[in-house]
Amino acid sequence: MIQLDSGEIRGVAGDVGQNEVTVLGFRFHACSPKEKARRRSTELWHRKHTFVHCSLSSPKTAQIGGAVYYNRPVPITRLIFDLDDTLYPANNGLWDELGQRINNFMIERVGIPPERVNETRRHYFQTYGTTLRGLMTNFPAMNPDDFLAYVHDVDLTPYLSPNPTLDAMLAALPQPKAIFTNANADHAHRVLACLGIARHFSAIVDIHAMNFDNKPLPGAYEALLNRIDAPAAECVLVEDSARNLRPAHELGMTTVLVGNGLDPDPAIHYRADTILEVGPIIETVISHQ
């Protein structure tokens, strides 16, 4: 998804009409002075709400770099990546095992009846952002580190293996990189080691660094920016969750959603079907600074 600033020409596929020009299969509308003035008066609204869907795999958009990019007033100096279901495919089975261990912990350690676990997890996710925060709120005697240790006590090797293509993509991006995860640092280190990409990340902002104010709570993003010592406007956040991108967008970060459909969420600047499409997106964004 590509955001266009108000007042720019906008491309759409179709036939050519009056006051229009076609470039690479897209139709562009010329604006009269009156129309330009009207658009300028509503610039803020358009900056927040005017989007066009583009795909790196589309032949039309590939001829113009895969998408439409807009100039940025500040440089990109930090690249921030979510961990689980972002750096590896969400359908590889790892989350299913982690999810089952969450269920088991709720039943065995907290005492929640098995028939209520799924409903309780949905409620906690919608209300608190994570199951862990829901448990901490409703069962204050529970030790969150016990939860994290139990849930992440999983052999990762059946699900994750070195990814040389991802390693090369990250190596081609010179900006400092950080992991931003609701898991703990131990789990993050293990995932990065299995993927063979640990060398690229100079910081891991985990649930402890957030003081358990998990994404998408504001405290998580405050902890992130304090840790990486950079203003939000200089950061790109890559995530598989649109909900976790919304606070980043509000702070001024550039946002990239990996997978998860085409929901027209204005918090998403760019979309990638897989993590391997993120590199070309970031490179082109940087080239248009």
C-alpha cells in the first residue's frame, strides 16, 4: 500500500480520457489550478487517508520500481523488525506450538478451565494486546517470567533454519537494525541464531525492555525509541500486525506490513507479501529521500 501526498498526480489503470496521460499502463489526471488549491486545503486529510494498492509482483508496478514512493523530509537511520511471523513465514507451524503452550500454561499453571481458554485468550488479546498482559492483570500473583520460560521452551529447529537470502537482504541495508518483540530476549536470540541473521541486529527491545508494556501500548514504542536513540520519523517498522503498526504510524514512523491481506488500513505505508520483499521496498524508499 503506497501513500500519495495531496496534490500529486494519481495513477489508475484504464483507458485514456480528456486531460489524462498514460504512463506504463497507468492513467494520470492533470489538475487545474483551482483543483490544486482545493487539494492543498485538504492536504492533511489526504496525507492520512489517500492510498493506492501496489504489489512488487505486479508487472505494471515493477516497471516503476515495484510501487509508488514519496519523498521524505528526513533520512531513514534505523530499521526495526518484529520477530515472530515477520522474519519467518507465519504458516510454518511454530506459532501453533507456541499457542498450544500458552493454552497449557493457562490450564496447568493458572487454573483456567480448558473450555474457557480460547475465549479468555481472545478477550485478553482484544483488551490488553497479549495473553501475558491479560494474565498479569487478572492473576497478579503469576510470575511473567515463568510464563515466558514455559511458552518459549520449544525446539525451534523443526521450524527454522538458516536463510541465506534473508541474510543477504539484511546485509545490503546499511542502517542499524533492531528487533522489537513482545517475546523475551532469550527467545529472540534463539530465533535469530536459527535463521542465521543474528549479526545484523545491534539491539533487541523485548518485553522486559518495555517494562511489560507490550505492543501496541504506547509505552512499548517509547521504550523502543529510547533504546535505539532515534526520532520516530527516522525509523522504518516492519511488522506482521497492522494493529502494532498504528501507534508507530501516529508517531511518524514509516510502516511496512508483511503479509496479512489487503485491509485498507491508513497506518500502513507499504506492504510486502514476504519478508524478502522488504529489502527492495526500503532501498527504494531510501533512494527517494
